[in-house]
Amino acid sequence: MGGYIARRLLLAVPVVLGILFVTFLVRAVIPTDAVTAMYEGQITDQEAEATTALIRAKFHLDQPWYIQFAYYVRDVAHGDLGESVRLRRPVSEEIGYRYVNTLILTLTALLIGIVVGVPAGIIAAARKDTWMDVTAMTVGLLGISMPAFFFGLLLILVFAVWLELVPVVPRGGAALLLPALTLGLIEAAPISRLARSGMIEMLRRDHIRAARARGMGETAIILRHAVPGTLLAILTVVGLQFGQLLGGAFIIEVIFGWRGIGELAVKAIQWRDFALTQAIILVSAFSYLGINLVIDILYVWIDPRVDYSRA
Amino acid sequence: MSGTLAAAPPSRLAWVMDRLWHHRSAQLGGAILAVILLSAAFAEFIAPHDPMAIDTLRRLSPPSATHWLGTDEVGRDLASRLIFGTRYFLMICLVTTVIAAGAGTVLGLISGAGPLVADAVIMRFVDVLLAFPTILLVLAVIAILGPSLLTAMVAVGIGNIPGYARLIRSAALTVRREEYVEAARALGASELRIIFGTVLPNIVSPLIVYTSYAMPLAALAAAALSFLGLGAQPPAPEWGAMLVNARSFLFTAWWAVAAPGLAIFAAILGLNLLGNALRDVLDPRDA
């Protein structure tokens, strides 16, 4: 197991370099020079030229790309993600609390997605081809077809305006309710579909048929044999869905004014604040990589039967 | 053979079309997409009003006989805008899929059926791209190129290349071991000819099945980008972009939000229904 973890970490090294390179590109091939963006319309052309030369030298923009890349990697390694030209402060300060906000939102949504989606998928599989299955799958189909931003607006309209169950501009914990519900319910759709297909496959296995032959009740078979067996499949789903969830969070944050990194990313692109954009993409990609690493390791822990020597 | 064996065996395409024709889900999805296709083709004749015509006296008026779905914040007819919006929807589906499937297929084929060095290089590259959730890749491309509809489509297309490349590579690896590929090689066919003449036609099925998943997701992503102001820009009657301004009037004029929102929902549902049917017919494992 220790060997597997070490190997898995080693395999992540080229990916980390790749992530660094792609995010480096965001700032390296920008069409408008960051310097011009910083002082647009505030100074004369001559002043701009002189300042530009100074700043280009300060940020190593006058060096060849591979030197710039080396500087970039060094800075990231030191936790220096640059300074936001728009906010006029270190990017890491701004990203810190927003990252936590996004984490709160996505994890709550993931929890809702699992709590709603997994049982729905399991029941649908256990009662395959009955009205319960058809209902669950129809709702699931509607769910994967629903644009997250439209669903969010619908929930605001229904819960805040028509039913008046939550304030239109909520505070504190209430502020989390609608965005997490929007994201979680949208996420429940693919989760239920994947849980269902995993469960159907599981119910065809020999040990389930053997249990059935021994006269074990169907409910007991499902709860004691089939569900634990699908845990791995569900874990895979969670890993796969985390990327989706992140994409969804970006949109949901904008709709609900949730101050996370997604909302910041959209602003950063509109501001042409490349250091900020770059940092958000970098931090998100590293988080995604980290989560998938953890899930890969959990795999071995949950299911030691699988031979990972080739992994 | 004499003329007594009149009926030739039906082609695979005819067989697939016949199965789809009788598939409930395909009928429903096909009907939705047919409405979209017809609207796009004949928008000028169907639309009751000019989709760009501003009428400040009729701002945010509710659905009525003259304006079936009501009007938006500057008095433009929502129904007409939805009808013209079908063109954007189809263009987005087409462009994103052509970029993703095109580049993904070429990379996947070279990787799966070409020289080993190419495989190693391409797959490391794909691994890195796969380490990014699609949204981040898309945002990176938009950050570099600047927000516009074209950028959004290119970005979503690029974001989906790694998935296609991975799929086509494994399909090509499987096909490569088939006897008919051995036969082609024994007959002296060149590697290029084997890849594009023999391997490619035999991976069309998985390509279509994958597209049935990827296309609705791509269309949703593009609409979301427009909604965020990173794709199609108002006043274009693109459905996602129509929501940008309508959003502010959610409490007073819900129809301005509901119309484009439901249009996106219905269109994506159509793609998903057709996709489900296609998978039933083409991919027996998924039944």
C-alpha cells in the first residue's frame, strides 16, 4: 500500500508540471499586455512606455519564455501567486477565504447530491422496470437536461418570491440553502443514474444470486450485500462528479452572489486580471488533482483485492 | 447470383434508423430536434416579429396574442428571439462537436493505431488536460482569447478533446487487433490507409455513443458561458445571453427568464432523449 501511494504520487509529478505550464500560458500568451491593462487610460503614452519597460523588467516579461516559466514555478512553490492588478493586493489573500466558501458550497451540494441521488439510484435498480424506476429515471433525465443557472433562478422564484420561505437576500446559514440545494439537486441526477447502473450490475453477480438461493430476503440482500459492494462505484462517481460540481459552482456562485472562487474567476476574466485568473485555475486544478489522488488511495483501502501493481 | 435474391440485406445504417424510428425516446427527442431544425431553417417565415426590433412602449409585457411569450426589457418579442435562437443552438452543437470530435479522433487514432512514440507523447498530453476539470480548461482558453461566442465554442470544443482522444485511442487499440486489420496489412496497405480506411470506419459506433453524452453537455456549457457573459453577447438572441439581462427582472417579469430557460432545457432534453435511444440501439451493454 505504501508503495502504491508513493508510485501514485510520483505519477502526479508530470501532471503537476503540466498544470503549471497550462496556467503559465494564461499569462504568457495574453493578447493585451498586463502592463497596459493595469494603467489603461490613466497615463500618457510616453509615461506608459517608460513604465511598461520598468514593469516588464520587474516581472521578467523581457526574458525568454522558459526563464519566465522557471520564475513562475519558483514563485508558486513559495506560495506567491502574484498580485491582482485590479484589487491591488496579493492574489493569495483574496483567494484564501473565497476558496473556503467554494469548498463549503461544493461539499454541501455533494452531500445533498449523494443523499438524494444514491438512494434514488439504488431503489430504481432494486425495483427495475417498475413505476419507481421509471419515475426516478425520468426525473434524472430531466435533471441532466436542466441548465444549472435556470434551475437556480427557478428556485429563487419559487422559494423566495412565490412561497416566501426564504428571504430574497438571505444572511448567514440561510444564504447557503438555495445555492447548495440548486447545485446538489442538479448533481443528484447523474449520481442516481450511475448508482443505478452500478447497482444493476451488482445484483447480477454470483454472490447475490447465491444469497437469493439461500433464501435471504431481498431487502437484506440489497442492504447487506449489494450496497456495500457498490461503494467503490459510488466513490468513483464522487471523484468524477467533483469536476462537474466545480463547473456548476462557478455558475451558481454568480447567480446567488456567493463569494467563492467561481464568482471571482468570472470577474477576473472580465477584468482581464490575468494573475487572478491564473491563480484561480491553478488552485482549482491542484485541488481536483488532490481529490482524485485521495480517491485513488481510498480505492486500495476499501478494496484490497484489486491488484494495483500495474497501476 | 440471379435476380431471385432480390432484396439486398439492409445496411447497418438502415437497421439503426429503423430501430430508432420505433424507439419511444428517439421519437420524442427527434420531434423536439425537428422543431428546432425547422425553426432554424425557416425562422424568417415563422417568427411573428423582428427578433431585434426594440419597442420601448411594450417593455416586459406579459404573454399576449401579439407577443405569444411576452417581451423582454426593451420590448423585443421573446417568441421571435427564441425562434432565431435555434440557429445559435445548432451552431454551438455543431462547432463544439466538430472541434472536439475532430481533433480528438485524429489524436486518438494516431495514438491508438500509430507509432508508439506518438502514443506516449499524445497520452501524456491528454493526461495533463484530463487533470483539469473541463470548466477550468474552458476558462483558461477564454482568459487567453477573450470572451466572445466564437471563443466560447472553441473553448468548449478544446475542453472536450481529451475525452474523445482517450475514447478513440482505446477503440482503435481494440480494432487494431481484429483480423480484418491484419488482412489489410498482409495485403500491403500502408499504415495511413489502415488507420483512416480500415480502423476509422469501425470506431464510428463508439464515436456516436460518446457524442450522445458529450454534445448536450457541451451545449449546456456554452449556454452557461453566455449566461456568465463569457460567450455570446447581448443583444444576440442566443438563449443563454437572453438570460443575462432578463435575470434582473426575475421578480417582475418571470416570463423573460422562463422563455429562454425552458428553450435551453427542452433542447438539451431532446438531445439527451435521442442520445438515450442511440445508446440503446448502438451499445447493447448499456441496455
